Amino acid sequence: MFTGIIQGMASVVSINKQHNFQTHIIRLPEALMQGLALGASVAHNGCCLTVTHIEGELVSFDLMQETLNVTNLGLLNVGDNVNVERAAKFGDEIGGHAMSGHIMATAIVSAVNVSENNHQVWFSVPEQLMKYIFAKGYIGIDGISLTIGEVKDGCFNVNLIPETLQRTNLKYRTTNDVINIEIDPQTQAIVDTVERVMANKEQR
């Protein structure tokens, strides 16, 4: 489980692409290396990956084709930064909202509006996900727990505070960038349950 509170950014230092498979190596911030072991879970842009090799501050992760298909990790280039969060431990504070690290789909940055006191980003989302997206609800964007602002015409926005911009790669995002989406699991469970109940009533 993850909390959606990004602990830092890590730069991609190497990508080894093979058939339907990819290994990438990132340079983890020193503060996140403590106690890290093979088999540990680290979220990259919200996607849970498993540590396969550690050499100093360089840490390797393997990505299967399904991960490359569903997430933006297959679009990474050497030098890019990913948002990273180590798996939460029992007793950790949940500063954001509980997240699984399982990306449901990607969305496209449709607009970035920057003013003196606000940094607002709009996202265009696949139609099948819109039923889970509500104003003031939670959503995971590249692993960041955020509160949804407005929702309209197949899009939604978030408003970013300076701390989020300083800590994450959202400050680099521009129009047409691809970002990972994880729907709030509680919202998904409620919506899916209501749909099943209503479908059963209609069949009677």
C-alpha cells in the first residue's frame, strides 16, 4: 500500500529494452535507501514496482509488457524524473489517501493554467473512468494523492500548492503529456456496487 505522499523524485539513469520486457535503473535519493532490500516495493509515478538489484544508490526494476502498455513508464527516457514512494509500513501516517500502486489507465494533460497564486492542470480521461471522478474526490496522478477540482466534458482539474510542485514532477508537465491514473478504490467500490444493485433491480 502507498499513501500518495511523494517522498521525492528519482532520475532514470539507464533503460534496457528487450522483447516485451524492460529494466530501468533509477538513482534513488539517499533518504530513501535506508533499509531498502531486494523484493521491496517502490512506486514509480504511482506504479508499484519491485526492487531487483541494488548497487549503491542505483536501483533496478523490471517492467513486464502489461505495465508498459497501461502506464507511462514505457515512455520514459534516460534523464527523466519519476515520482517515488516506498511502500507504507504499518503505523505510518496516511497523509494522502490509501493507494494500491495499480494504475488503471493513463490520461492526457489538456491544459496548464498558471497564475500568480495558482497552478492548475486539466486532464482528459478515458470515458470509462469518468463515472469514478467527482469534484472534491480523491485521485492518484503519477502517484500523487490529489483532490479533484472541477469536472466537465470528460476532463477534470487539480490545483497544486507550491509544496506539491517542488516535490514532484508535475511542475514539468505540459500539454499532451501522458500521466498515470489510479482511481480512489473506495470511490470505485461504491460506484460499482451501486451499478450492480441498479442493474439487478432493472432485471426483476
